[in-house]
Amino acid sequence: MNEESMLTDKQYTGMLIDEFQRLERILKAAKNENAVETVKLINDEMKYLRLKLEPIKLP
């Protein structure tokens, strides 16, 4: 990987926040459809992202 293709911390954090927000939207739809197993999986993924974003305040 060369220096030009490496992400800055700010870019990486932005990507994680985008992914978290995407999961929030999917979670809402899954809850509306009573997709219990999907909700559990999404919650697990969101916990993982929260750990990565711990020092950062989520919107």
C-alpha cells in the first residue's frame, strides 16, 4: 500500500460512522419486519463499531 492510498484517521473515522449510520437504518427496517435474528446480528455489528469509535461521540 502506498502513501497516497492510505486513509487518514479522520477518513477512517468517517467511514466507521457512515457504516454505523447505515446499520441503524437497516436495524430500523429489520425491527419493523420482526426479523429477530437479523436484529441480533446488526446489534452485534453495531457494538463492534462502537468499540472502534469509543473515544468519538456518535451523532
